[in-house]
Amino acid sequence: MIRVDIINVFLTEKGDEFIILMRGVGDERTLPVSIGQLEAQSIATQLYHVDFPRPLTHDLFKTALDRIGYKVSRVVISDLINSTFYARLFLEKEGETIEIDSRPSDAIALGLRFSAPIFVEEKVMDESGVILPENMKTDSPQKKNGDAEKGGVPPQPEGLSEQLSRAIREERYEDAAKLRDQLNNLSKSN
């Protein structure tokens, strides 16, 4: 298995698909996986430490697991069958480990909430891993020092402005207010 870091979550240029990029630690390959909008939002909120006034589904599930004494110990992107990725969540409680089938996006969103390591089976990386061109390589939001206290990279103003415009167009005013506040905070710190 190859341990991976999340290096980006983004909307494709066509605007019809979200992609998560996972780069192998000590491996030059990156695994791109298509994910849903809600899962992309849930993952991005964890990577960039964006708080919501109400818990998202993955936050709720983490709270439930915490209450019954389980934690996510690791996430494994385990298979690729007919162009569909499969994942497994490993939950631990008092030395006992249970394994649960999951979509990769849900497994990653939960794994991030528990700070669990994420792995990709070698056969999956061999089949779908890509080497990104130099101009596309970025550091992992999990590793960048821009926001060292939280372990993430702060969002850049250009990206936040685009997200703000999109949130307003889509009438997601709660999201728009949060993005506006982030932009204001960034402008104050510069």
C-alpha cells in the first residue's frame, strides 16, 4: 500500500465534475478520483479548516462514532472495478478493528476528521496513478506551512473570489457569507 496526501480538491474547467488529487508519499504518482459536490465540500472544509454553523453529514457521523467509542484508524482506496473506485474504512475500538466498505469520497471525508492516514493499494495506483506535469505540482494542504498551526494551507484570494461569485449565483448565501469573511480576513492580514 502507498500512503497518500490530499493535494487538491477542485471543480473541472467544464464545471461538471469535482476531482480529488492524492499524491503518494515518496511516490511521484498522483491518483485523481472523481467525487460528488457535497463530498468535495466536506473534504475541502476539513483541508482548509472552514467551520459551518451546523454539522455536515460527515461531522455528524464523526460525532456518532465518537459517542460509541470508535475512531477511524485508516482509509484504504482498495480497488478499481469498471472505472469505479472502492474504499474501506477501518474503525477501532478497544483494540478491535472492523472494516467497512465505503465510497472513497466518504472514507476520505471521515478519515480527515479523525486525522487518519489514507492509503492506496499498489494495484490501484499502478492502474490509475498519473505523473503530473511540473507546472501542476502543488504541496499538500495537509503539509504546507502557510497555516502551520492547523496543518493546512490557507485558501488563496483568487480562488475564494471565484467560489464567492459561484455561491452567490447558486443562491448559497450562508456559504457566500463565510467566503466573504475569509476574503476580508485575508485582505486584513496583507
